[in-house]
Amino acid sequence: MHVRKIIHIDMDAFYASVELREQPQLRGKPVVVAWDGPRSVICAASYEARRFGLHSAMSVATAKRLCPQAVYIAPHFDLYRQVSQQIHQIFAQYTDLIEPLSLDEAYLDVTRNHQHIPYAVDVARRIRADIAAQTGLTASAGIAPNKFLAKIASDWRKPNGQFALPPQKVAAFLETLPLAKIPGVGKVTLQKMNALGMHTAGDLRAFERGELLNHFGRYGYRLYDLARGNDERPVKPSRERLQISTEITLPEDLPLAEISRHLPHLGDDLWEQVTRKKIQARSVTLKLKTADFRIITRSLTYSSALPDAASLQQAAATLIRRIPRQHDDAFRLIGIGVGHLMPAGQQQSLWHEEENEPQTSESDQSEAV
């Protein structure tokens, strides 16, 4: 049986760490990356800030009550993208099988690697050393035979550490793994599991596939596999995109009202990309990932290109209102993208929504852990 060697690399407090690299005089202080406004939310928090309970998606107003001495820095997404590209160039020295999840994390399949290093733990160690040497930043890594386990393992020795789960240790590791560590298990699902007497992946393994399907719907199939450490998804290298998008994955599942607070800064980041790439776009797509990993998308297509950042924000606000209320209303990811791209400067007509029904779609895929 062919065993893959998968590494999940996760940068440590990425946005905050980049800002601290640029302003080293702030090291040791609680630093928050966010626009400083009454309705703003945190994009990232340094480890010092996290000790006060501050975290991504928390409102700035709440953060100021918890930690009045925190230092606020406006996000610089262009800089974060530059550093991310630098990190991905390091990845490419070891493998072509790279699947980016966001600016600060990616899966790598190093079963066969360019450096012919026999052990994946040594590949991870080398990559982390290269990142530190070339960017001044630290990364954590998880090494395992599949993506699900590698993702969990990368969080085990954070920050600036790595943890390996060889095949022969997987069963024992999962026996005591808290259910909250399994991707997709949010507060509501966890409460349901606890009520059924489940507290660890070992407890979950005692349930038959049909029982899990009955209790958790389609997500039950995935839970059955994950409880046994099974995940056959290959690492999918990034492909040329037909749209430009930006998204954020949250450390905990949140209701729509809270997660939608990220739309203003996501919109600003996306419009900056549109302007920098000298393109125009005629469609806007909202993407959400539910607690049970369903992907929900809603799209609007216009008769001509979006004229400004305000129109992009207006479209995103329209789309968020079209999301049906979920059973437990918990989401783990929000993103927006633009499509129907064309070079900037082409002849424009008046901007308005096309008369036909806006495109909406809903997908039940479980793509990324």
C-alpha cells in the first residue's frame, strides 16, 4: 500500500509576525492587526495579545475592553502577499505538489521530493529553517500520511515547532484526541457529540457509519473516516484562477452576523488586488463554508464592470442577505471574489445589475480540511 508523506505548513501568527518584523520595537507587546474603528474586527493577534483572550474575528471594541494596552496596526495585505510568495518559492524547491489554503498555510506532498530527502520530518525541518533564514518568520509543521492528520499535527507544537504522526502511531493518537480538534466540529456539533457520550475520536470510532449518518447527516460519512484516520484526498496544486478572490478561515465557527463583519476588510483587500492587476470585473461571488464543511456560494453578474470599491462592498452586502439561515448558523470561512475579468480601460456602460436573475449556487463539497 502506497503511503503518502504530507506536510502541513502553518505560519505562526502570520499577519502579526510580519508587522513585528517590520517594527521590531513592538516585540513583546500585545499587537493586533485591525483597522482601528468601532465596527472593525481583528484580522490577526500576536501571541502576546492572545494571552488576553484576543483572537481573529473578535470586534475591536471587545478587544479594547479586554486589553486596553494593545497596539493596533492597520493590515498591509500587499506585503503579506509578497511574503507569502517568498514562502511558496521555498516550498517549490522541495516539491511541485503544493496546495495553498491561504496566504499563511499550505499542504505539501513530499513523498517524492526534489532534494531526495528520505524522511518527511527532515524536509519539514529544512523548510522551516529556510523560511526563518529568508523571511525572519517562524512556521509550524505537521507531518502525517494524509491531509487531515497533518493539519491537526501542525497545531500540536505551535509556535515554531513540528509534530510527526507516522502510520503506526495514528490509532493511539486518535484514541485520546479531543473531538474539538477535528475540523468541522464546532460548538453545536460538539454539544451533540457530548450528549451521545462522545468526547474523543476513540469514542467516535465506536459508532457505526449508519449511526453517524443518522445523527450528523452527510457529515457523518466524513466523521466515520476521520475517526479512523482515513483521508484519501490528494494534495491539489494550485491552478490558474478564472477569478481573483480573498478569504479568511476563522479559528472557531461563528454565526453569519459575526463572520460578515469581515466583509469590509476583505472587500478592501480584493479591490486593492483588482486595481494593482489593472483589471476590471463584472461579477462578484460570496463564499461561505459551514461548520460541516459545505461550501455555499452566491453570485451577482452585472452588465458592466464594477466602478469602485463601494460598489464591490454593496454587492457583497446584497449577497450576504441572500444566504438562507442554517440549522445551527455556524460558519468557519468567508470569502469574496470577482470574475468575468477584463483589462482595465475598456469601454464602460452604466453599471447596473443585469436584468436576469443573479447567479446563485450551492455546493456540498468538503474540499479543504
